[in-house]
Amino acid sequence: MTWSHWQVPPFETSVFFVLGVLTLYWVSYNWLATWLHNRGSKLSDDVINTWYGVIYMLVFVFSIQTLVLGGQDSWQFMNFQLIAIIFCAYFLNIHVSYYFFFPIVLIYMAFNGSLGYWQSWGHAITLMIFFWILNDIRVRCHGRHSVFAVYMLVGVPFGGLLWLWMKFKFAFTWTTFWQEWIYLVIFEALLFVYVSMLSHDSEIKVRLAKFASHDALTQTENFAAYTSAIEDLFAESRKQGQPLTMMMFDIDHFKQINDTYGHSVGDQVLREVSSVVQTVIAANDDQISFYRTGGEEFNLLFPTYDLAAAAPVVHQIFAAVNHVTIAAGTDRINVTISVGVAVANTDDRSPMDFYNRVDKNLYHSKCHGRMLITMD
């Protein structure tokens, strides 16, 4: 795509090329992260982001440099490469220690035939300092209104200094120097706007996903999330031969609380009970999942737990909730729960069979005085 064939200035084609490369990164990263998580990978998104971001941008930088390698115009794609580095250092916030960064820079200089040039050494040192400062301001300025101003105040002078090293090395005209520096400044600003738009869109999607899968009152996951989770965990339990335990509990006399004190007090009971249960889970194992599946009914799923392993956590939750008291005017409401627990077995042909056995144990607890745990 050139000016002579398409009548589009090189700067404009450069903008679309850079944005295309970055868009491809986001698409491929999201696919990779989803693929790994669906296969049970324990790698965090930060780890995937760091390694994939570094590899992706190194491939991009080295690949594009091969087009001008060894020529007198081997500086032509430097703005693309600087944008890739800014993207990694600031927007992906990838931290690269000096003992990794310096060898990478040396390899690139050797690849580019630049080891014998003092200007290239100055450029390399400036580039590393620029990278680390971008890392630092990303952390320090996160969430501040002045973040764009700080970003540009760092990016503009460092961009000029990096191009000055290239001016000394290749002796191109000052007109070229100013033009490339201005192009870089525009690229930096466009990159900030573009990534901010993508981030905002991602935040909206996260909020929508959370709204769809979480109960607004208790901040637990909801019945839709439970249905999806139990299908996956039940199938995996069957396939891997691993135990799966479910705990179900009801708040005792909850209808009476609502009728006597009003729904606002009932909502307070639900929130407090949920908070206590979530605290117990956090103290034990965050792999245990917690759902509000009905009005005052809650379910917990214990993947890889048999009854013996789940019992201590069940009893901790039971004891903690049964100590909850809620103020209702001059009255104090002592909250209690009835509990049913079961482990999936070979007689369970479906998640619903499993659910019904747990529900049967809960019903047993409610029919035998409440504030009781029934397990099998």
C-alpha cells in the first residue's frame, strides 16, 4: 500500500498498520487466555499477558526490522518499534528486569549490526530508561485525571531524544528528524485514545458479565452461574474420577423475619449471612464457589472435596452463621441455618440427581428441628 498506488499518505497507512497490529494482539491474547483457562490452566491473566506480550512484540519488532536490515534507512520503522515498546511498558505494564532487558537489547543490536556504533549504545540506554519510567508512571498515575498529561510529558521528550540518537548515527536532515518526532507524538496520543477506548469497552463487558452472573443484593453468584458451574464440575468429576461435594443451606424462619420486621431487615440478614460465608471461604479455599440459588437458599460447590475434606469447612460456616445477630429496632435477631450436604456418586445420572439428594438432606434438617447439618 503506497502513495503512488492508493493515493493515501504514508503517515495515514502507518496509523492503520499500527492499530491493526495492536488489535491483532488483543484478539489473539483474549483467545489464548480463554483457551488456556478452558483447559484448566492455573496461569493468571497477568502471567499470560507478560509472556505473550513480550513474545508478540519481539516477533513484531524483529520481523519489521528485517525489511530494512543493513541499509542506510534502517531507521525507517523506528516509530513502529517505539510504539510497540510503549504499548508493552505502559499499557500492558509488562515489567522486564535489567538482567533480561539488557540481553534482549544486545541481541537486537547484534541482529541490526549496531554494536559498533556509540550512537546505538546511547539509544539503547535511553530506551531502557524510557521503558522503566513508563512502568513507574503507569503505577503511580493509575486512576488520576492527569494521567494523559504525565504520559505525554514522558513520551514526547524521550521520543525526541531517541530520534536525536538516530539523527547522529544516520545524519539524515533536520526536516526528517522533526517529521519523525512529530509522527511519534501523534502515534503516542492516538495509542492512548485507542487503548482507553478498548479498556472502557472491556470494563463495560466485565460489568455486564458480572451483572448477569451475580446476585445484586448479596454479591454472590446467582442461579444462572450455579447452573453453568454444576454442569461443568459434574462432567469433570465424572471424567476425572474426582470427588465433588455440594452444601445447601436455608436461613431458618426467614419468612417470619420478613413478615415481622420487613423486607429491609430480611435483606440485611441475607447480606450479613453472605458476607460471613464468603469470609470463611476466603480463609479456606477460594476454589469453593458460593451461590444464592433462591430467596433464602444458598449452595456451595466443593470441587475435588469428598465429605471428609468438606466437613470442616461446612462446620465452620455453620458455626459462624449461627453466631450472626441482626439489630431490628430494639430486637436482636439470632440467625440460624439448616444444612444439607452430599458428595456426587455413581447413582447420580445428572447434576439434577445430585442436587435433589442434597436438597433431600436439607429437607431432613428442616424437618428435624432446624439448625442442623445432614450429610451423606
